[in-house]
Amino acid sequence: MPTFRIAVLASGRGSNLQALIDAQRAGALPIEIVLVAGDKAGARALRRAEDAGIPTVALDPKSYPTRVAFDVDLFGRIAASAPDLLVLAGFMRILDPAALAPWQGRAINIHPSLLPKYPGLHTHRRAIEAGDAVHGATVHFVTAELDGGPGIAQASIDVRHGETPEALAKRVLEREHRLLVASVSLIASGRITLRDGAVHFDDAPLASPLRLGRDDRLAG
């Protein structure tokens, strides 16, 4: 059976990318990462990819006349690598809906909150300020709406009394890594799909996102 091909978009340190690389190397994730692309040439994510022998592309948005022109070039290069799935792992740009359209059902994002709570930035601070007892991360299919696509899976943790946003972010990130690997595994095996705007798990529509258990497995 052909290896499931993945392209990754990242703007920062690339720890979720590293989680995918590590799972692949350990034989726990039957994928091939065919490209890592980003909008910051100095991003650590690109160095992680290079160290792993993965092709990289770094495009400077300021060198394009419009945001749309950047997105068209970026997605053209991604398409040339022929991935089965595009993973946004800390990619900090809002993408043009027309550029995203061909990737409907083939692009996912990982976001550090329990969506629909706290789309956008500063999620950990916002959760603490709201007095939330539980916080976490979500993997969802990408749509034109910011952090608004159909949810695939979530991982949650309890918020500790007096916890700082930085401490909470560190604990959530550990769960993010496991959540992303588990989600990609189900997609690669064909058990998670997007049909008519709804997430299906083992051919049945999901009423709510899957949950990551203590054993790092996803279940309803």
C-alpha cells in the first residue's frame, strides 16, 4: 500500500512537526512527510525538517504584491509535492479561501484551545482570565473561517489554581503532540474523513470531536 504523504505548514518552532517526525521514525505513524513550508526563513520548524532530510520551502510574504499572490504560490508548491494531507502546525497566517478550496477535506489544523472556545491568539491567557476549569487543544479540518472548521478530536487538561499562561501552554503542548499524531494516524488509515461538511469516523458522522484518552488513543 502506498505511503500516506503529508505536507506541513509551520511558522515557528515546529514542536508538533517534530512529534510527527518522531512518530514516523518510531514506526508508530505510517506516513511520509514530503514537504515542510513556511513564511519565515528563520523558523526552527524548517531546521527540524532539514535535519530530518525533509524538503523545505520558505517564502517571504513581503516579496509578493498581495496576500493572495503569496497564497497562490505557496499552495502551488505544496500541490507539486503531491501530499494526501496538509497539516497546519503553528502556521500563523490567515489563508485565502480560494487557495484553500481545493484542499477541502485534505487540510487540518491544530489549535491550542477547546474550540469553539478561543479561536485566534492568546488562548491560554483567555482561558485563565475566563476562569475555565478545563482547557486543551483541538484538531479540525481547515475552512475559510479562522479556527472554525469541523472538529476532529480534542485533548483536555485541568487548569491548575494560580497557573500562569506560560505554564498552561507548556502542559497543553504536551497533549497537542499526542493529539496530532493520533489524529493523523486515523486520517492516514482512512478512518476519519470529511463528507458534506461533516466529520465521519469509521463511516459514521461524529456528533462531537473524538477525545484523547490517557492511553493516547482517540475515542468517541
